[in-house]
Amino acid sequence: MGTTDIGSEDRIEMTAPGGAHGIFSGISGFGFLIDAPPGASIREMLKDIIGLDDDYIRDSIGTILYNGKPVDDMDAWKIGKNASIAVSAALPGVFGAAFRKQGKYAGLRPVCDQDNSSPGEADPACENEKPSVVLKLFNQSDRDIAPGLLANGVRMTAKSFCAFWENRLRLTGPANIRIGLNGRPVAPEALCRGIETSSVLVRLRSGDA
Amino acid sequence: MDKILRINMGPGGEPTSRTEAVGDYAGLGGRGMTSAIVAKEVPPTCHPLGEDNKLVIAPGLLGGTTGAMSGRGSVGCKSPLTGGIKEANSGGQPAQMLGRLGYAALVLEGKPKDDTLYMIRISSDGVEIKAAPALKMKGNYDTVENLKNEYGDKVSCISIGQAGEMKLASATVAFTDMEQRPARHAARGGVGAVMGAKGVKAIVIDDTGASMRSPKDPEKFKAANRAFVDGLKKHPVTGQGLPAYGTNVLTNVVNEAGAYPTYNFKTGRFDGASAISGETQAETITARGGKATHGCHRGCVIRCSGIWHDKDGHYLTKQPEYETVWSHGGNCGISDLDTIAMLDRLDDDYGVDTIEMGATIGVAMEAGLVEFGDAEGAINLVKEVGKGTPLGRILGSGAAVTGKAFGVERVPVVKNQSMPAYDPRAVQGMGVTYATSTMGADHTAGYAVTANLLGVGGNVDPLTPEGQVELSRNLQYATAAIDATGMCLFVAFAVLDQPETFQAMIDMINSFHGLELTGDDVTALGKKITKMERDFNTAAGFNKTDDRLPDYFRKEALAPHNVTFTVSDDDLDTVFSDL
Ligand code: SF4
């Protein structure tokens, strides 16, 4: 798995018994910020940056959306600036069939998306910089991939993190968890008030709460 | 299942019942049975709430057996919402019990002489019909609690809430689940209003003493059932995604794809989607001590359902499904799962369709009755329905009536029935099905993506409008066939991908009934059901102008992909040109 350099953003460290992912289940649906190499294909990003192997990509990923559009050929699509990439396991229903990668029911998608079976061009403006991609992992992909990214530390916009955190607090409370913000302990309810930067680095550790 | 129970609620006398041989309807089950009886016996131009309409409740072909996934029950009639034929189906225990008691169908006919409210008890000892004044204007939960006190906790119940008694066009028929809660509903098209018009508040089914139906070839049936279950368990959708997250697994991805109807179908993305997603829902359920994986009836091995607890850890409702989370969530700008669960509970208790109710609240929000995102306002509007106030009666009559009453142009209905949770501009093939389904806008009508396996995929390029039309047609036939088996439609995912699972499903039917059906026969059955339904609708006055989406889907581009619905009317008119 790739790690993310600690930059100038606020650092959030969560410590939970066994590194329990439970309370963080679904967090990656709010969007992780990933630095992708210029001109990388979607497959390269999934393999080299996220650390997935070919078998997982082939067997366990049912749908990939690039800026909301279904991707059939992940080698041909190059990552552009500010892209959003969503990864999901197989999905039910006509929607799941229509948006499945290389699915035979692609005709059920909107007409405009059929143009997107052709490769995306790398944004020339991105050739010499690392485009920061918003990566969203849904359902089983979240369960399989997010814990590793969180253990290494992953960036999110402060807005996305707080949308996740405040919703989680409202629904179930903080559970058995210890929280540090830039190395200082902070109460769960006060966490988002203490964030001052526009993006945050979130790390989940295993240990006594 | 060789008999049909007919209960005549009048006219001019006391309700009477008679049992007759299944006769011409032999070999039919589920939607095949309900649509055949309605098509043959109900005058298409009759008033849906009048004495000539009939309410038919039928288990599937494998109802009452040990076959996996086979316990869904169909409810059919002429719909008060659409004015056409209707089949709505539900999980829960009643269909299994009806099957075990030997009934291929229960038909409520006629009209009571006055406003007496009745309950019916069906058991191995026979049929008892009696007045039930104590149940008047009770919600489904109280109704079932009363029946449980009287008949014990082993019976199952079919009931209506206040909405059914008021004969509102969004009223449902509730089926009790394994925990004897009225949380499963034959929801669409106002079937509960027809039950209300028959004066029947509840049907108690007691299968004490009845045994499982036995197959013609028990060994073959057992082997086929095992292969079928194995197929469901190994498929990633039926073995993993649905059990873990339920149907709400779709929220995040549909939203990301820009196909999530938001703010009454104004845009295709909702900022609050992740907060109400299946992932968030499953974790919340688990943390509160509910159940994130649960079957809606015995014999379900997928178990896409669950049990939702409130913040104090007490049962509130079943796990709200994707369609419900959308209709009361993103469609109304609400991003709080507790509010959505409360709305689901109220809908189930009053007995209203969660899709229709959520779409109606969206229209009411567009009309300015309350603001988008106003959770308390939405709850209060639904409570109006339960109270039966004039406003509540308008809302309970559905989105089309509400749109007319409040002068709203953007009303997402086809044949007066509200669209579900996929914007047809972003999933065009779904739009074709919404437009042309015999049922009104219905996502399940073309749900069974089995077309290729059924050998009816044809050679049309699916990327063309003709291809979308062909796909929609085939999906509608396949769905009608699966609805006739009484199997949950969600088996379709495994059947789509795994030919051996499809074969196992056919083997189950064949070995149980001693038949030699092939895939082609299954397709032919779906086609026959669809034709009966189309013919009924035509005789009821429908024509091709009813097979259309509202105009604004062609004119207003849907963000973020700025798409409109582009399948032409001419193409829509060819969907059923082979019938
Ligand atoms: S898969 Fe879901 S809807 Fe189907 S029978 Fe099982 S619990 Fe009910």
C-alpha cells in the first residue's frame, strides 16, 4: 500500500481496540485524497498506489466510475486533474448490470456515456504534477481496501471528513475510541471544531482506547 | 395447491366463502395467477373500488415448499392508482402458509352491504369471517398486535392500515414477517385500497397441522434446490453485497453515477448520499444491536433485509430499503437515517407505499408545503395521512393527485405511479421500462436481467435505441416469469451470470411439478403474462400515449452529466410490437 507524506494539514489519529474498522465503515465513500502519478492509467493507480493485485481488480471490482462515468477499459483511461474515481464490488439490479465493467447491458446506460468507451486523454496540465484524485471506495471495496489505507494514513478534505464524523457521532456516538488532533487528545464532539486546515490526514491505529 | 378460495363480501348479504378447484388456472402461480384471474374475471372498465373489482392473493409456483427464495406472495387487482392491471408482491410468511394450506389463490370479491369491517381467518379447519370493529382505523402494528393476542404468535397476517380503510391510492397490503411484524408490503398501485373497499381489515392464516408441499420427484428437487442455493451463495451480489448492505448498497454508486434523483428529480446527485448509504446504514444497525443481515421470510438465503433499532436500541422498523432511503432521503433532501427510518415505520403502520409517499412528499416540497430537507416537516406530512385530514387524503392519493392539487408541473409518474430511485435520463433503459411497463413506473418490471440466458437477447446492438427497447422488452418478460414462480427477483443476479444456477431454478420447478419446462418455456410464460396485462390495459382505455415519460425528462437536462431522455416515442411504441 502506498503511504501519504505528512504535509501541512491537521493530523487526526484515532486509536481503537484492534484497529476496529467498524466505526469507520463507509468513510471512504466520503472520499480519500490520493496522489496519483501524472498520466497514470486507472489500473496503474489501483495497483501501484493503492496496492491492489490483478486478481482482486479482475474478480472483486464490479464497477469503476471516473468522474461519475462507467469505465470499461481501465488501462486506456488516464487520470486527469481533480478526478473522482469510485470503486465498487458487483451491484444488484438493472443499474448494477448496466454499469458493470465490460457488461453486456451497457446499452441501458445514458447515450452520452457510450462515447466514454474510448480512452480518456491525460490532461496536459497534469503531465508534470501529481494530480490529486478523490478516491471513493464503496461497499465491499471499502471493507477490503480502506482499513489498509487508514492504517497508513490517508488524506481527506476537512469538509468530507467532518461530514463523515458528524454523521457517525449523530447515529452511533464515538464508541470505544481515543482521538488525537496534531498529537493532542481531543473529545470526539470537539474534533471538527479544532480542525483549521482544508484537508486532514487521518490515521487509524490499533491499541487501547 | 389445487384449490382457490373465493370470499364474496356481498352484495346484499353476509360475506360467504367457497372453495373451488383451480381449474383453468392450473399451473399458474404468483403474478401469473393474479394477472390471469384479473384479466379473465374483472371488467377492465370497472371502478377499482367497486364490486366488480377483485383482489387476488397468490403464492408462487413453489410457495409452501422447502424451495429456497420461493415465499413471495403476489397481490393483484385493477389498480386505483393507475387504472390498469396491477401486481405487487411481498415477502413475509403468509404466502408460504397459504401454499401449505393448499390454496393457489385467495380471491376477495363483491362489496360489503355496509361499512362493517371484517377479518378473515383461514386454517386447516376452514374459513371464518367475522366483523372486527375493534380494529377500525388501527395502524398495521396495532392490528397485528390485537390479532396476535387473539390467535397466538404462530399465525401470519395480511392487513391494511388506515390508508387502506380510507381507500387511498397509495395504500398497501401488509404481510407479517418471521417476527410477526407487519413490515413487508405489497406496496405499489393502491392494492390496499381495494382490500379496504372489500371491507377486509385483516386475514389471519394459521397453517397449524398443514405440512410442506411435497415434490413429484423429491430427490431431484432436493438436488436442484441445493445447486440453486450454492449458486446464490457463491455469487458476489447475492452471496456478499446484498447480505452485507441490503439493497441500499446502491445509494453511493447510483449517486456517484449521477443517476440518483434528488430534490424531486431536479438533479442526479445528492450531497448527503454517503450519510444515508448502505455502508453507513449497516454499521449503524450493527452498532445499535439490530440486524444488518436478515431474511424477510423463511427460506430466503440471500437475506438482503435487516432490522433497524432506534438510538435507544429498540426495534423501530425493518432496515429501510434502497428505494425507501432514496424516496424519503435524497428525493426530499433529507440526509438523516433516523428520520428515514421513522418515515418507513409510519408508512408501514398507516399502510402506504414508501416509494409513492416519498415521491409525493417531494412534489409537496416542490409546491412549497415544506422545504426540501425539512425532516420534521416530512414526518408531519406523513402523519397527516394517518390522521386522514383533507391534506393527508390528498397526499395519500399519490404524487399525481398531489401535483394536480398544488399546481406542480414536475411530477415523476407514469400511468400515475411514481418513479423509483433511478433517473431515467441517466439509465435510459430503465426509462423505457418505466414508460412501457403494464404496471406504471416500476423498477422491478424490468429487473430480471436474464435476457441472454433465456435465449431472447437477440442480435440487436444494445448501444442503439432499438437495443434499449429490445433489452427492456426481454427484461420485462423475464421478470414476469420470475414473478410467477414466487421467487424473489433478487435471484436474477446469480441466474444472469451463472447458467447452472438458472438451470437449477428450472429444475426446481420441473422436479416439483413433474414438468419438462425449458428456458424458452419460461420466456413464453413471461410473454403470455405480459400480453394478458397489456390486453387488460388496452381494454381499460390505455393507448400508446400512456407509454410515455413526463415531458420534462426530454427537456430538462439532468446534472451532472447533462443528459435528457432520448429514446423516441416511435421506439417506445415498438417495445411490445411482438405481442
Ligand atoms: S433477498 Fe431480500 S427481498 Fe428477497 S426474499 Fe430475501 S430478504 Fe426478501
